[in-house]
Amino acid sequence: MDRKWWQSAYTRSQVRSQFSWPPLVWVVLIGSFFGRGTYYMVWPFLAILLHQKFSLDPAEIGTVLGASAMGAAVLGFYMGSLSDRYGRRSILLTGTAINALSFFLLAYADTLLEIIVPIVLSSIGRSIWEPTAGALFGDLIPDRSRRALALQFRYFLVNAGAALGPIVGIWLGLSAQQSTFTLTALSYVFLWVGFLWAFSHTASGVSLRLKRQAEHRFRDTLRVLKQDQVFLIIILANVLTLFIYAHMDTSLVQYLTLAGAPKLVELISAMILVNAGTIVFLQFPLLRILRRFSTAERIKIGLLVLAAGQVGFAVSPVEGYWSWLWVTFVVSLAEAVLFPTMSVQVDEMAPDHLRGSYFGASSFYSLGWSSAPFIGGIVLQWWSGAVLYWGTFLLCGVALMLYRLSKTANRPSWELVNQNTATAKEV
């Protein structure tokens, strides 16, 4: 990285202070890196495995990969609320243990049912872990700019792991092998141990904040979120955004598989590498370029780039190896802007006493992600890849309209909400 560029953004002392995060934050960051790296050694090839080993058609594959995650999105919302009331520690340890178990089972599954069960468990574990980990950053890092940097850096490490995972997997001959999920399971076992150590070394004052013990009950949380019209509209827009982006994952793999794309496994590995490498090398430069724009404006720019990528997917020839990589790069630019900014957006909107609930509500974004394989499979089975991606291009326009609509919506006054909640409990 260019020294002058970095010094123009921060002095040396500022850099040191910006990255001086508590041990718990570093455990989440390092665990995200290793967990996602081992995950991406084989998960993108799961659609190929289901097609070749069990002869499932695209709609059936989409159902297997997507249905469980829909229920997990609702569970994630509830678990985020529970973490506000009972603390982050038990929720994080539970989610991490479920993830470890699910990937151990997936590594040695032989029948379709034995594969479906750990897929469901992995979706549940992720829905428990993700919103609570996001809320944990807010508990531990009071300064908003340092917290935003931590959220950005977490996404950076996730994609660094995703970039290195396929490379290491290919080098070791592990990619597209089901047994590789054992490494993913082990990474979550080490993460579980890391959480035990980090929580035991957390300062007492911070521990009190982590216990939370918020007075809000779950129905109180639902009432508050119902009043926050801006957040509800943004959730809907981001559900669409995740739905659009997710078709670069399972749906695209199915499309290329059905169309008989040459060098399929090599192409998919290269696309994963391009995607993750783009995030690793361009996320922070893009952040600097767009630093003058507000969070909502950055998301709109990302949606425009994402729309351009959908056009590229719709018109690329099946045999066009390099055109697929180029379009993947364009969509990856959109991802580099959109996804970390969406996490920062939730953090900015969440009140301190409902941080877990707001991050939990953001787990509804996965409804878009989880429904994409099923809907994409149906479209591919009955129509074509071009129809699918022209449709997602139009949905980019809908998401942009929702963001425009959010400007005229209302947000609650938190002091008034707290007074009303207290009054309701007295009655």
C-alpha cells in the first residue's frame, strides 16, 4: 500500500489507536478468516456434488440449499434479541459449537438426508453467530469510526480467507472434496476455545456491558422495529440486494453446469479467486474513494455497479471463460462497496440497548440469499440464465426505488419509545 496514501488518511498514532481492539474482537476477526477460508475450499462445489452424486435437478438443489436458511433467518432475529437480554457469550459459544458439529457431519455424509441435516445445522449456526458477533463489536468498541473500521476489516479478512481457501485447496488437492469440511469444523472448534479464552480475559467493566440484561422483551423489540419505518424499508431493499447477488453463487454454478461450460471446476475456482481477490485488494481503496459519500449513497453506487454486472451475466456466452471472470470482477466491485457498508449501516441505525436486535433483524437479509437458489433453479429449469439475470437487473431498480422511498419514512424517538415501554410494563 502506498505510504503517502496511508499517511494522508491517518497519522501513525491514529493507525495504532484505530486497530487497538479488545481480544474478543480479534478472536472474531481471526476466526472469520480461518472459518471462511476452509469453508470456501469446497462449499461452492456442493451444487456440483448434489447434481453428480444424487442426480438432483436445479430446483431440487435450490430447495436443499435454500429452504433451511429461510427458517434460520427468523431464528437469527430472535437470537439477536436474546443476546440483548442475556448476553453475547452463551449465544456465540452455542452458534460456534453448532457450526463445528454441522461441518463435521457434512464431511462424512453419504446419503442425501445425511447431507441435508448438516446443511440445516450450518444455516442455524450461522444465523445465531453472525448477528451476535456484529453486535459484539458495538459493545466492545464505543468509538463509531473505530467500530466501522473493525466491521470493514472483518469483511476484508472473510474475503482474504475466501481468496486463499481455493488456492490452498487446489495446492493440497482438497478442492471439491467433501472431506475438506473437516478443516472447516476444526476451525470452529479452535474458535470456540478462543472465545472461552477471550471472555475470561475481558475486563470486568466490559463484561457488565456484555451481559446487557436489557429490559426489553421480544414483543417490545417487535413493537420498536415496527415503528422504525426507515429500517424496515432498508431491510426490504437489502433482502432484494442479497437475492440479486446470491445468483452469482449457486445459480451461476448450476447454469454453467447445465450449459456444459468447459473447464467447469477450474472456472468456478477462478471466479471465486477473482471475487475474493477483488475484495482483498480494492475494498479499502474503494472505501477511501467513496469516503465523502454517506452510507446510503455508497449503497446506491454499489447497486448501480451490481446492475451492470447482471447485464454482463445475461449476455456472456457460456464458452466465454474470460468474459465470466470479467463480469465476476464487476460484481465483486459492487460487493466490496455494498456488503461492509450494509453492516456499518445497521450499526449506525441501531440504538445501544437494541444493538443485538437490530443486527438480528438484519439476518432477514438472508431471506434473499436463501431464496435465490430455489427461485434461480426454477428459472433455469423452465427458462434460461439470460432470463434470470435480466430479471435481477430489473430488481436492482426496485432496490434503488426503495432506498429513495426511505428518505420520506419516519424513525422513532428512542426516549419516547423507552418511556412507552416502561409504562406498558407498569400497566
